Amino acid sequence: MIKKIILPLFISAIALSSCTSDFERINVDPNKPTSLPLEYLLSEAQILIPASPDAGAKTQRVNFAHAACIVQQMSSTDAGFYGGSFYSSASNTYMFYFDYSYPNTIKNIVNLIDLSGAPANVNIHSMARILKVMEFARLTDLYGDVPYFEAGRGFIDNNFTPKYDKQQDIYMDMLKELSEAGAAFDDAAAKPTRADYIYTGDLAKWRKAANTLMLRLAMRLQKVDPAAAQTWAARAVADGLITNADENVTIHFDGLAGSQINTNPNSYTLGPVGANVANLNGLLWGKTFIDLMKNRTDPRLTVVASLKNGNNAADVQVGLPNGITANELINLPVTDLNNYSRPSTAMLASNAPWIYMTYAESQLLLAEAIERGYVTGSAAAAFAAGQESAVKQVSVYGTTPSAEAVAAYAAANPYPATDLNAKLNAIHTEIYLVNAVTFNHIEAWANWRRTGFPALTPVNPPGNETNGVIPRRLKYSANEYGVNGANVAEAINRQGPDLFTTKVWWDNN
């Protein structure tokens, strides 16, 4: 009798044990994972820097609609959208970098940093720290004081109203992060290769990228803290900058047909894949930019510009003046938008590289650092290397200027012999141009605010919000006043009125 009772119990126990051990597999939906591989999160974090996740948000509405137009590299007759041409916030496009970065890019990068702290993940962890600096450098340069130390941590520590930090504190921490992350890379640890869309796991290039970005940020301190600028510039140069254009800080897209996330957001915004803005005359090259290239006999002009009919001859290129509405075209020598220059088709390939920082810029900043006595070396040699690389940068669009054209450009635009202002003008005009042809307008605007080169003539269209003063920052997102009002008020009290004309910390001297 006992045996008859024990046997069913034993069979039931086995069955129960089997069900218990298989419980997780049976009851967890494989299509809704609760965790993701760090490599996946790294890829996502990189792609979100330019896209985040809508190309129309950070790229079209801020990089193009404001930064490109403010710095007069591009222009539009659409006063309701392209506020940078009219110094206006009528369409609220100024808010989009803030509104899309924090819940997307920042949240995902902070999450990746939090999850990758184990020693075995040191290389992904270090890459994530550098990505965080890449994104926050743009955010703070655009808006000034922003949430930084507490940002992106709502899901980690339930802080949904992060305080706004001083830009000075943000900059000091970003420089520290670049230094520490670059030093922490470990060649013996696992390297993400396929998941890394920037350098495919090449740690030597990542180290140099961290130092090169460090140089950019160090030079941003030139007006407000020259001692810190010198300290960090010297460290960046000593530790090693990127050494050629193949090491540009670049996110590579495969250009999968019909996929926004796989397409360079510049191409998606301007080109045939997406919004067709250039083709529809919504956004064109600005008069300041085109005139500058023509006056310098720049061989890049025929590569990056064409009329709507495809004509890329240098002599027919015409830039659209900023601050001109469609109704005012009749007063201009060229009255048909079809006959104004726009980015060439070659620039808008869906798999074109998205470039964050170039070797050309690093060498030009190095020339400035030498001239200011921050580091030693030949400023003229650094300028020459930067200028040559800047001109050849358009090779990513399929055409490389000939050696003769590059030499002729250098001869026509030489490095000045003595006057420092003339040297700085030469350096930063080249930076302005290379940032334009790589669609890096946010950086062009930041660099112009620091240096004042090249000289820009403000526009003063009716109804603009600055009385014709070129904007110095973007206003905070209106959404923040409702969800984080106390911290916004504190930042405004400290930094100054929430206006386009209020200068950020490094610009306020």
C-alpha cells in the first residue's frame, strides 16, 4: 500500500520539478526581452546621436533650420520653419534638440554606462562615456546650462526633474570624462566590432578621437578660462590627435532603402529618400557661404553645389540671402528659387558618412593652439595640413579635387605671416567651410560664437526676436517650464533671460 502511494507522489514531484525548471522558458515572451546585449545598446546609442530617432528633429529642425541658417551657411524663404534665417522662434523648432535628445539619446547612453560598469565591459563602457560627451557638448553649446549630472537617470533612481548644471561644471566634467575614458581602453578586453559604427572596435582610433574632441572643447574655453584651455589642449595634443581623414569621427550608415534609421539623417532630410527639402527649394545654400567659396576660388564648390537642374558649374552658383521671404524674391537679381544653389545630389547619398569631427578641424585648432602658446610646433604646418585635408574632405562625395586645384587654392588663400587676427581669420574661415561641406552646422555656429570668424553681417527682417543681433543660443524647450519649472527658473536666474541673445558661459566675455 505504501508503495502504491509513493509512486504517484514521486511521479508528481518529477512533473512539478520539470514544470518549475522550465517555467521561465515557457512564460517569457522571446519577442519582448527584458534585457539587451550591450553591443546592441552601443549601436543604438551611436545612431541616436544624429537621428534620435527622427531625422527631422535634431537634424532638420536644429542643425539646419537654426544653426545652418544662423551662421549663414544655408538659407530659406520659409519664415515659419527656418527660424535661423529670420532670428525667430515662431515654429518652436528650436526646442527639438532638447526634446528629442533627453528621452532618447541621453537616456540610452546613460543606461549603457550604468549597465556596462563591469571590468570585462571596459571598452564599451569607455565608448559610451565618449558618446555621452559628444551629445552633451552639442546640448550645452546650443542651450547653455542644461541638466547633466542627474540627466537620463529617471529609470535608474526615479529622478524625473533633474537640476540644470552650470555650463562651466559640465565642461570640466566632459574634459575629465574624455581623459579617463581614453585612458581606460583595454586592448586585452573584448572589443565590439560589428556593433561599433564609428571605428569597428579600433581602440587606438577611439583614444585619438577622445583627445581630438578634448582639443575642441579645450579651445572653447579660450575666452573665459585660458589657463584651463591651455592645460587641456596640451594634454590632448600630448596624448595624440587623429592623424588623417580616415580617422574622422564618423558614424557610418548602410543606406538601406526606405529605412530612416539606416540612412544618414542629412540625406534623409535633404535628399530623395526623405523630405526632399533641397529639391523642393525649402533649404538652399546661403549667399554668405557661396560668395565665400567663389571669392576664394574654392574647388569644392562644384562638388557640393548645383542648381535644381543639376548644373554645378562654379560661375552659375548663387547663394540665397538670409532673411528673405518668398514675397521679397522679386527684389533680387535672381527671382526663381530653382536658380539658387543647393546641396548637390552627390552629397545626399543615403549611405553618406555622418561626420562629427574631422582631421582638418583638429589640425586647424592645433594651429590656433600653437599661435596662442598653448602647445609648441609649427602653426603654419598645422594650418597647411588642415587646409589640404579640408579641401580633400569632399572626396567622401565621390570627387576629389586634383592636386593642382588643391595647390592653387592654398596659393590663393595662404597662411598670414604675422598678424594674429589675420591668422585666426584664416584658420576659422577654413573651419567654417569644412563644417559647411560636412553639414556640421551646430559646430560651425559654436565656433563662430567663440571666435567671430569669419565676419558675418546680421540680417534684420521684420518681426525678428533679436533686433537684428545674430543669436548666441537657443531658448529652452517650452515643455520644460511645465515639467521641470523650478529647475528651469533657477538656470535662467543664474545664466540670464531665456532669449536667443543671452550668451552661454564660454561665450560670455
